[in-house]
Amino acid sequence: MKLIFTSAARADLQSIGDAIAKENPSRAVTFVEELETRCRALLDMPLAYPLVTYRKERGIRRLVHDKYLIFYRVEADAIIILHVLAGRMNVDAILRLSE
């Protein structure tokens, strides 16, 4: 199984890093690395995290890391990271726009 980051997920990680870097550039790097490590850990147990209730039909799951939510979908041969978003954001609207 492989891990694939969508362009939206990559942009999310970049935005998170940029926001943290304004206050602490070195922490920005390590925090984005933490998020990426959590994503890679999904390869060991991809079904360990719950389906998003309002997106069950799409197979979207959610992993929480600190104040961030990692949204992903498990496919036959890959885990697709869809978005990495701050929990305070309107995630439903963002996920709807991503469909």
C-alpha cells in the first residue's frame, strides 16, 4: 500500500508551516514533520480511525493530531490524504468543495 498526498493536502501542510513559521520557524519544520509522520503511520492501520459521519458514503476518515484534523480515504492499494486542516476551520465546507 502506498501513501498519496493530494495537492490540496500538500497546500494545507505548506499553509500550516507558513503560519507557525511566523512565530517559530524551527517549530514549523518539526510540526509539519510530525503531521507527515502521523500520515505515514496510517499505512500500518488504515482503518483505525473513524469515518466522518457526514461523509461516510465517500469513505472519508479523520485522524486528530493536536489541533489539526487529517482527512483521508483508504483505497485498494493506497491511502489518499485529502486535507490537513485546523480543527477551528469550517471543515465541512472545505471537504464539500474538494469533492
